[in-house]
Amino acid sequence: MAQDNQAHLDVLLVGAGIMSSTLAVMLKELDPSLRLELVEQMEDGAMESSNPWNNAGTGHAGLCELNYTPEAEDGSIDIKKAININAMFEESKQFWAHLLETGTFGDPDTFIHSVPHLSFVQGEDNVAFLKKRADIMQQHHAFKDMQFTTDKSVMAEWLPLMMAERKDDESMAATHIANGTDVNFGALTRQLLSYLSKQDNCSLHYKSKVVGLKRVAAGWQVSIKNLATGQRREVTSRFVFLGAGGAALPLLQMSGIPEGKGYGGFPVSGQWLRCDKPEVVEQHQAKVYSLAAVGSPPMSVPHLDTRVIDGKKSLLFGPYAGFTTKFLKRGSFLDLPLSVRFGNILPMLAVGRDNMDLTRYLISEVMQSMEQRLDSLRRFYPQLDPADWKLEIAGQRVQIIKKDAKKGGILQFGTELVSSADGSLAALLGASPGASVTVSIMLDLLKRCFPEQSASAAWTEKLTAIFPAPLKDLETNAELYAQTQERSDRLLKLR
């Protein structure tokens, strides 16, 4: 592995997950001369949120996620978020396709596979909603191939595992799009890190923890502790990116930038039911999302997913939420209390006041027995054998708490990029659909934190070569969208 122990860096990235590795590769593609270092407190990359067993692995493209297309009180359905997320995922695919086209990035079979994406609902009102949603979405070029049905024989072809021995009088419906994907973000991250390890002026340091962040004239002075030896070293970097999952919030607070004040975090743990039995797994080739129970938060949307990890197929069902005070799966129970500051205590108290339903929901999830969890799965798979399923611990999510002029504080689901006014430091907070839209987030970061370079002829030319179809054009230009998707799918070996 290439090592560079220079004390003066252009870029320091904290965290060896999908976020930091994507930004690091993007920057090296744009300017190979950049002196870049990535530090990670674990012994390897992709061991927290990017680990494949810690997330759903859905290539989020708005194809099946019903919470991306909310129904208003007047009955209208807004699909703008689904269109935007779909275009962002196509932007990610362009980047991965570019790296594959250069011939230095490995095999797409290790990290991405075609898996149909379906939405599944029960009950007459939900069937009517899904039909109306499909009619609207089919009018947009990104979703023109969406199929809707209430025909149980068609659903049995799409979902043989779920439809076996269903009652004839059950009211249900499904939508189906064939070109969905399952993504092993851990394998993708490891390929990005392997790519970085071969670049000049680039070093990767594991078992290394940032213990100090101080603004200086040259940028940031960063204290890094080697967790294996206990030794500390100092580096100075013109730009620092905090992409450490749940640990990004404490690091953002450590930086002291005004833009980070008022932010808090609400940690949520998760669990899955997992099945590895081949006779069961082979009957379900899909990611199937349904509606969250009434009063439940968006994070609770149930789904039964095909996963392909290291060449082996499994099924995951969930997620089942829980509460913890840890910000990382291998974090500390003191993470939440230590994150409370004078500047964020009022927003955090306001969120606690206004989200009692969420608190009750999390308590009910924590108290569930295995049999109750299996009952939730039976909505999807009535004929399950409990012996085929085991409980798997998922990754941590830290939902964003931020100031709000009216409420004092709000709990925000999604991802948010926080950057200093001078662009010398940025942090990524939040959760899903983060991994799927990482590339778009990093393109936004480049504009914010590297404005002069992004506007230069050299970077503009390179970015145009990597991304021939910009985000807004993907949303509005059907012909360009089709051409771009065909090229990306061919290079990524997707059907």
C-alpha cells in the first residue's frame, strides 16, 4: 500500500466508508497531484454503515420506495423526490461506469447486480393509492417501464415466495420495475480503497482516530492517534472531510465551525431477519417495499430483499428499529450524552417533545419478541418456517436534529452536507438514501468547497467526460436519460 507521511496535506478524509472513498477517488481523478490522506479508526474499510450486512443494499432509485412519493391531504401524489433520487442514482452509475471503463477498477459483479424493485400493498385504500401512483409515475421517462397489477397470477410470477397459498379474497396490488439493483456498498468501498492505495501522493491509515481539530492559517491542524501504539501525530490539511458515519457529528462539533452549531443526532439501531436457506432464497428475486404502519416513521418501511454478498444470495426482512445511545455500531454508549451542547440542547428537547410517537414506536420495537417479528414478516411471506430465519444486527443510523424557527428543533430523515463558509471543512450527516446518492452529494461538495477548481477549464472538461449527462438533464431529457442508462448498464453488466 502506498504510504505518504508528509505532515502537510491538500485533503484529509476521516472515515473509510463509501462517502470518503468516493470523494477521495473523485478528487484524484480530477487532480492526481493532490496530497491526500484517509484515516479510519477501525482495522479496515467499510466496517460500519457501508458494511453489506449493516444496510439494505438497495440501489435507491425511487422505483419502489413509497415514502418518496407522499400523498397529500387533497389526494395528489408528489413524485419530485422520486425523480430526483432516481437521477442521482443514475449519476452514481455514471461514475462507477467511468471507473470501469478506465480498466483499473475491477469487476462490477463484485458489487452490483440486477434485482427487480417492487412495491406491494394490501387493503382497498392502499391498492387505490398504488394505482394512482403508478399512473403518475409512468408518465415520467425514468419510470415508464413500471407495471401495475392486482392480478394475483401476475404477482405469483413476480413474487412466488410471497404469493404461495394466499387467500383469494385478499385485496392487494404491486408495481414492478425490472431494472432495479442490489448493491454491496462494502465491496464497492473496498474497490475504491484499493484504487486509492495505488495512487501517488495518497495514503490510507487504519486504527487511526482523529482526537483534535484546530483551525490554522494553512487550513486545519489535525491530531491523529494510532489506536494500536497510542502514538499521536499532527498533520495540516487545506481541506478536511468528515465522512465517518455517526461519528461525523462529534467531529463536526470538535471543529467548532459556526455552521455546525445547533445540530444534534438521534441514534437508532436496527435489526433484520435473515434467511440463507437456498430453497427459500431462490424463490424470491426482488426487493419488495411496502407502506410503514400508521404512525410509524419513514425509517420503519418494511421490505423483503434479495441480497447478493460475496457471490451468495440471502434474504433480509426488516428493518426493526431500536434505541441506543451509540453513534456507531462499535461506538460508545456515551456518544449521545457527550454530543449534547449548549447550542443544540433546545433543538434536541424540542424534538423529544414533538416526537413522542417515535419514542413509543422505538420502545415497542425494542420490546418485540422473535414471534412478533416473524408475524410482521408473515404479511409478506405467510408460509414461512421460523427455523429458516435468524436475527441479524444492522448498522447504526444517526438521524439529524437541527434548529427550526417555528418548532425550535426538527428531526430530519435523509442526508445533509454541512460545510464551513470558507469551504475548508465539510461533514456529512444523516442516513438513507446516502450511499446510493453519494456521487451526487460529492459533486455538490466540490462546488461548495472547491469552487475555483470546479469552475476551471481543466476540472470542467474532466467532469464532463465522467458525467456526460448532468443531474438536471437526467430529470428532464428522456432521450439523454435512456442513452446514459444504457451505457452505464452495459459497463456495469446490468440487464
